[in-house]
Amino acid sequence: MDMRVNIAGVEWKNPVTVASGTFGSGAEFAEFVDLNRLGAVTTKGVANVPWAGNPTPRVAETYGGMMNAVGLQNPGIDVFRERDIPFLRQYDTKIIVNVCGRSVEDYCEVVERLADEDVDMLEINISCPNVKEGGIAFGQDPRAAEEITKAVKKYAAQPVIMKLSPNVTSISEMAKAVEAGGADAVSLINTITGMKIDIRRKTFLLANRTGGVSGPAIHPIAVRMVYEAANAVKVPVIGMGGIVSAEDAIEMILAGASAVSVGTANFYDPAVTVGIVNGIEDYMKEQGFETVADMTGIVK
Amino acid sequence: MARKKENAVIISQQMIAQDIYSMWIKTDAAKEAVPGQFISMYTNDGSRLLPRPISICEINRGEESLRVVYRVTGKNTGTELFSRMKAGDTIPVLGPLGNGFPYKETLGKRVFLMGGGIGVPPMLELAKQMDCEKKQIIMGYRNAETFLRDEFEKYGEVYVSTEDGSVGTRGNVMDAIRENQLEADMIYACGPTPMLRAIKDYAEKNNIVCYLSLEERMACGIGACLACVCQTKEKDHHSNVNNKRICKDGPVFLSTEVEI
């Protein structure tokens, strides 16, 4: 039995990574989880310059999940290159750098500056619901998504994963658009835009008013969208959205994901990912699957 | 990679005031905990995933146990679930987390320990461990339910303020300081933001070294998610912007480093 997966030419030791923004750049989690056990670490989004993010409160709990509007706070590419990449390179895991920006130029600048860095893949975040400019603006219009993919691909030295938003009418169309733009893989879903109101204080719970909903409550939506995207494109799909257990991850794989990301569940248990890797392995043994690819998308 | 979420066993639990509960738990977190740190407490209900950051009220190293005193924040909340738990039940916890109060510099000093509302409990272990010339404990409550007051009496001079004036000074902790003409060389405080803002202002006007324990909604509790940031005067090394993480860089900050 073989847990390895090949995502756009990059071999991961297993199909489990973490969702951007839930894991920092791994340093804080290293105290609680062996990063060597992960197929890849996906970093918090990084921009060309430092971003201060949104005012607080930035998070709220919701039934079976949470909402966040952190607003892509990040230290900028300079600090990231000096500090976060060398830290992650100490571990035997792949490094996926999540890239955010406010304009096509911003994204391209970060991607270009990562070209000679020792990282394995890039994930382009065109789906953050919590920043006004950039982010979601590219993720809700197929033409804009295709254009930014093309632009980024010109500068990218590593395979490019386009991270898609669920806040669209047709996820298949978005997946096709970025594939046409040259994406090497797609990842989905980012968070679903939501709102929560404090009925005692009669105001919004989040300072940003709206936020991205994540956690097990959104898992069935994510499975459906992974299924649709996987059936629309030939490039690999990295599935995410509410995975808290190996069973949730396996569902996503059977629906069409070549690999999975664990997000909000990291907040429930910082070591949750290792249990999910072990659980997928147990399922493969029990069900007689030789490889993860053998399971991917078999539910038609 | 030595630390992990564990199932702590509840030793005892009781209600000590309206909506205020005191719980002792047996946990490995007690081995290293210091005053001012907190633990993440989780419900056993999968629909409520996020940890509740709860400050440590007392530490018993010998028995490897911690005391937490928390407020039930409303109907159908995680803290309400905690309040229904009984001795012998297990509760998932992670900790100790954050940085405690630096209190080794208090020898020979006159100190204020100030707590407001649910900011009162973390001052108890600090009051126990601190060695200083004059320990003045100033506690602010809503009403006559002055929980933990008797326990503080063992460790210093206690002054109380209540919003309704039923006990001690009518008003807040600052009113209690004025009414009793108290003076300090150092201040340690935890409580609602308006109270901390007033204390920060007082400390800076009077050139008093002041440590504040801050609170904000958290998700991870370990410094990764960047939910619980507070504005800082200087750019900090981690964020490269003026945003420190309350869970990881705090919750205790020098009053002069934060903008609240």
C-alpha cells in the first residue's frame, strides 16, 4: 500500500495538507504536531508587503464551525522568505506557499520573488471573502480568474494551484477557467461568506460585518463542489472544507480530490492531521486500496 | 512536539456567584503553569469546536491540579455546558498557554493587583505568589456578589468597588483607589477593556510600571490564526505590522506597548 500522491508533478508522502490561514507557517503548531507526518504544509497567505488585516473581533463560533474575517494579515514576502521558508525546510514535508494580493501585479511580484526560493508549490488565493480589493474580485469572474492565472504562470517557477471560492454560481466554470489559464491544480473550497449578529448588543459579531464560514457545517457543500470541479477539469483537485476526521477526508477523495486540506479542525485539536493521515491509511488497508489515486473520484 | 490536548478530570465544581463557576481539574498543565497564563477548554459537543480561553485562577503543583473560575456567558453557550459538568467528568484542555505576569521585580515595592468582573480570578494565584512590600488588592464587581473576596483577604489589603454601591466604593476600581488614597509603584490588572484603558492612563500619567492582561475572541489559542490581535506601539517581530497576538505574545503586556 502506498500513501504517496503526485500533485502536478510534486510527490507528497501522503494526501494530507493544512488549509492556508489555519496553521501559520507551521512554527506554532510544531510544538503540538510532527510536521514530518504531513504530506505538505500550506502557509498563511503572503503578500508583497506586510498587511495589518481587519479590526477585531475577527472570529466567531457558529453552529458546527466558525466565521473569520482576519483579512489576510501577513508579514510580507521579505520576512516570509527570511524566516518561514528556512523554518519549514527543516522538516521532511512539501512547502506550499499561499499567495495573496490586491492587484495582478501584487500577485505576480510575490510569485516572481518566490521563483528562486526552495518551495515546492504555490497556491494562489483568489477567493478570500474578507478583503475588499483583490482576493475575491478575481475569484468570482471566470474571465478575471483565467487572466490572473495566465499572468501568475508567466512568473511561476513552481506548479501553481488556484484556490477557488464557493461563492459562485458554477464552480465547474471557475475550475475550467483557471485550467484554461494554465493552472497546474485547483484547490477548493475557500470559506463561504456569512454573517452573524449579536442579538443582545444588536450589532454584527465580526468587526468586518461579514466573514468566511468554515468547519464541519460546510463539509457537504465542499464535497459537492469538489465532485463538480473534479468532473470538470483534468488537473488535480485538492479538496477542503470542514474536514475534521479521516472519514470526511475519504469522502472528499472519493468525490474526486487527489489530496485534502484540513483547516478549522486544527483549532479543535492541533494534532488532528496526524489522526486523519492514520485513518486514511487504515481505510485503504481495510478496503484494499493500493494507492490514493485508486480511490480518487471513484464515486460517479 | 511534546505538548498535546488532554482530557483533564474534574475534581470539583461549584457555583460561587450568579453565573460564576469555580472548577478544579486534574491536568498535566498544572506542572508548568504560572500566574496569568490561560488554558483552552473544549466542549465535548462537536457543534462547538472552538476552545474557550479561560484564565488560571489557582495552581496546585503538588496535586497537579488547576482551578479555573469562569462566567457562563449565556444560554446554549459552551461555558453553560462546562457549568453542567460534575466531578469525575473529563474535559478536554490544552495548556498552559500564553505568558504569565512577570512578578519577580516586586520585592520592596508597593503594588496594586486590580481585577474587574471575570478579570478577578487570574489575580488570585498572582496574589498568592507575589512577594512585595505592600500588596493592595482592588477588585471591581457589579454588585454584592463579591466572589473570591474572602480568599484574597489572606494575601493582602483588599479594597472593593461595586457598580451599584452595595459593597465598598460605589463605581469602579479607579474610584476605589481615589477614595482610599492608595498609591503604588507597580500595577497588575485584568478586566474589561474600559477598565484597563483607565488603568493604563493612570499608570502612564504617574509613571508606574503596569502589566495588563488582555482578552479577545480567539480561535487557535496558540498564535497561528491571528484572530486575537491587539494594536501595539511598535512593529513587532512576528507580524511585521503593529499587531501582537494576545494568545501567544500576551495575554499579559506592558501597558506602554499596547494601544487599547
